[in-house]
Amino acid sequence: HIITNHCLPGWYMKREGQTYVQTWHGTPLKRIGHDLKDVPYRCGLGHRRSPMSQ
């Protein structure tokens, strides 16, 4: 299991059967990733390209 509250490095690949839990600093009430609007910073991994989304 991998549990984190931040983006993982781009080189990291999730193993088959491994669970990845993204807590995003512990709150479900803020906008993150692709939910951000008109903000210059976005997480470096695009959801469709991310090995975590597979």
C-alpha cells in the first residue's frame, strides 16, 4: 500500500495489485488537480497519463 498527501515522483510506477491512496492533505473540500481553475500550478501528473489511474 502507498499512502501519501502529495504527488509522487514521475518515475514511480505502481505495482500490479498495489493500492495507492491519495489523501491530498486530508480534506475532500478543496479543489485539486484537474478541478483547479485558472491556477498556474497543477500537479505534474495528468490523470490519464498517471500510472496510479490504471
